[in-house]
Amino acid sequence: MEFTLDAEIVLPEDGCAGALVGRAWVPDANGGGPSVVAIAEHGVYDISQAFPTSADLMNAADPAFAIANTGAAIRLGGVDAILANTVPDARDPTRPWFLAPIDLQCIKAAGVTFMDSLMERLIEELAKGDPGGAQGVRETLAKEIGADISGVRPGSEEAARLKESLTGRGLWSPYLEVGIGPDAEVFSKAQPMSAVGLGAEIGIPKFSTWNNPEPEAVLVVDCRGKIVGATLGNDVNLRDMEGRSALLLNRAKDNNGSCAIGPFIRLFDSTFSLDDLERVEISLAVEGEDQFTMVGTSHMSLMSRKPADLVAQTINENHQYPDGLVLMTGTMFAPAQDRGAPGQGFTHRLGDVVAIASPPLGALINRVNHCDEIEPWRFGVGALMRNLSARKLI
């Protein structure tokens, strides 16, 4: 399915009023390379002379102040022109296009941070990855424990009593442990440099028959553990693989093109703060070549754990990230809408266009393909270092 990218769709609802930064591939006679860019109403500016990597900028004392006061900025073109060139099918390789807005940061993800998604993880587990059995399990679980876990604060005395009760009823699960227990589920979603950005294809392995997008807010965290901004992400998930065993989580989560992040990082400043982020809605729309349409919404206010708590459990005196990290915060959206046979639920089909949007963060739009048919990931950390050195940026 074809799609277009323009500023009206991709930028936040207040346009460039906030501090927006990203990355773009900037071609030159030697092939070019990735540059950190600032997005402004009057154009896109290369600031890589001051900040060679996104990680460098995020680790600055005040990233929003830093981009507003850098004197080394080169205009690359208008926002709409570069957005149009970001669509792979329409790309002119001699002109810039946008990439994922992160580079050296570790890509982490938190799971089971909404009660709705906790129920769906339990359904996957009890259905053993079979979408045909999901509806029956869903109905049984709703009767058994649905009311028990709503409103329970993870790690509280109430949660401990509930755990004891559920264990006695033979209903305990690893997903309930991280859903209502004191310790959050935080896992490594993907390697640094592997995330795809706006307009890119996202990947589903050919063997998967039950999979879905996961629209999430993504926290941008510096090396000191401070949350400095946010963006959007798609934590593409294989429900059949994870449902077979929780120990297959890495196989379910980390595949070619399975992590999309973008369109841009909105840095925290006077126009947007962590408190604002905790109140946003994140919408999802999937449009298929079979005329199938699905929409849904996640409300950050319904998270069972605060974003700051998730970050504190990820980076602390026991675990450091010198280049900073991004943390996908989880989703309450686990699609159960049938696509095909009744009771089979949702799964992706080739050509699906997935749009994840939030008013203050803009829209992340990607198209689905098989993992082995999208562009292979070959530009890693070593390639970035060699490229920056050749361009005399480090």
C-alpha cells in the first residue's frame, strides 16, 4: 500500500514549537553519512559538527538549550522536501532523507505496564501461541481474574495478597509477576543502530502466523539516568512465538526491522515535559491492502508504573549506560479484532501501513514486509565510527 509523508501528518500538532531533533542521511560525493539534525519551521539543519551522534547531544547538560545555541548548523532543505524523500519508493539517493533519531543508545523495552496488555500476555501463554484458542482463554480469564487485577498498584501489599490468592488458585504466571510484582519487566529490545525510522519497512518473519504492532511512548534517557525527551516506537511482536514460551521473548522481539522509532525526539523544555508525556494518548491505525482497517488508543495515564520508576529500575548504581538509552514504555493495545476467520484475532499481512501518532510527538508511519525481504541491517556501530572519522566529525 502506498503512503506519503508530509509535515502536516508527521510533525506534532504544534509544529516546530518544541525542540525537535532527529537524524538524516546526508549524501555527498563520497556517499555521505548520518547526521544529527534539528527540525525548525524554516528547515532542517545539520548540527553534526557540534554533535556527531544523537547520544552526544542527549548527554549534553541541557540538550534543548544546546540545539538552540549551536553555531554550527547547515540547512539541508525544507521539512516537507526531506519527508517526501524519506519514502523508500520515491527516494532520490542524491538528496537527504530521515533516519531513526537515535544511534549509540541502547534500546530497552518495558513489558506488561498496562493491565490490558497483561491480560493479553496471559492469553498468549495459556493459548500456547495459538490464535485460534485465544478467544476462549480471553473469556475464561476475564471471568476468573479480570476484576481482581484492575487498579492494583504493582509492588503494593494489595498486590502481594493478590499474588498469594492467585497462586492458590493455580493462576500464577511470569506475566503476573512482572505485572503486579515489585520488579518491572525490562528487556533489551534491539541492538544500538538497528532501529528503523519513519517511512522504513518493518519486518515480520515468514514463519510467524500471529503478530502485531505495539504502539508505545519511548523515553530518551541520558547517561546519568535523566529523562531528556520522548518519541514514538513500534515494538513489533510475534505473539505465536512468545506465547509458546516466555523464554522465547528475544526471538519474538528482536528481528530485522522489528523496532521502529521516530519520527523525531521531542526534548523536554518549556513546551513539553515528563508530566505532559504522562497524560498523552497514543493512537494506532493499521490499513491493509485487503481493505482491512484497525484503530486503537493507548492512554499513558493508565500505566500501572510511572515512567520514572521504569527508568530507575533500568539505569542505576547496578547498571550504567555510557551512551544513554531509550526505553519503550509498553502498550495497553493488544489487538483482538478478527482479521479473517472468526476467533482468530489480528495478525499482520504484507503491505500493511502502520501509523502510530500522538499530538505532541507527531506520527511514525511504516509498512510491513517479511524480515528477509526488507533492507538488511549492515550499518552498525563500527560503520558509524568509520564514517564519522572519514567525514572528520570525530
